[in-house]
Amino acid sequence: MAEKNERAIKIVAENRKARFNYAIEDTVEAGIALTGTEVKSIRNGKTTIAESYADPKGGEIWLVNANIPEYLQANRFNHEPKRPRKLLLHKKQINKLIGAVERNGMTLIPLKLYFNERGRAKLLLALAKGKKLHDKRETEKKRDWSREKGRLLRARG
């Protein structure tokens, strides 16, 4: 039996359209540099990362356009909702991601924002290449066919 004080991973925000719009090559878990009011606001669960992306600047990687709303009880000590936030990665990981973005024309897309077992806010970052319209249609056809195939097999057996 599991102990009561063990915490599970709690997903706060998810970018569900990312897998449809991008072909994901690799994923990396990154920490985020946050203020206290941002952490409290994320725990409330009103955060959105759907239109956000990560951008390399000055040898660091920054999360841009992620919306973490103001924490209502913080009055004057509040944060700016869409400010750029620094992502915490190892130097090797940063160099690998910057190289892929600059050389191969890939983008860094956040997939999930969650709290890990230790209660730390983490971001699952994907190294992805944008899909063209015909690629999106192809994935939709495959998904529809697999769904239809499952229905046919269930009806038969």
C-alpha cells in the first residue's frame, strides 16, 4: 500500500493542440523561475500555456507569452501575468536546444505545466517542427481510421 504523504504529479496546464500543430522530436523537463504569487496562482489552476513558446536569449531559454493570472490576495505584491519567465536547464541541454532552434529551424513548445512529486513547478518542453496543412490532414485521417477500426473490431468480436 502506498504511503499517505506521497504526492502524485499534478498537471496544472496542458497544451493539447501542440501535438496536432507540431511534429514533436524530443522532450525535456525544465524548471521555471517563479515568484511566490505566481506559484500560488498556478496552484489555483487558472494558468494557460496554449499560445506560449520558449525563446533562446543570451545563452538562456525563456518562456514567453504564458498566462499566469494575478493572485487575488496578493494586492500590491502581485506579478505581471504575461511576463517572460526563465527556464532552468543544464548548460548542455540549453546548448542542444539552442543549436536545434538555430540550425534546424525547430521551435520550443511547452506541452505541460505541472508540479512534480516534490512540489516543484516543472514544464515539459518539446523540440518540435511545425506541420504543414497536408500533414495535419494526414494525421486526422489516421486518427479517424484507427477509431473506425476499433469500432469495427468491437462490433465483430
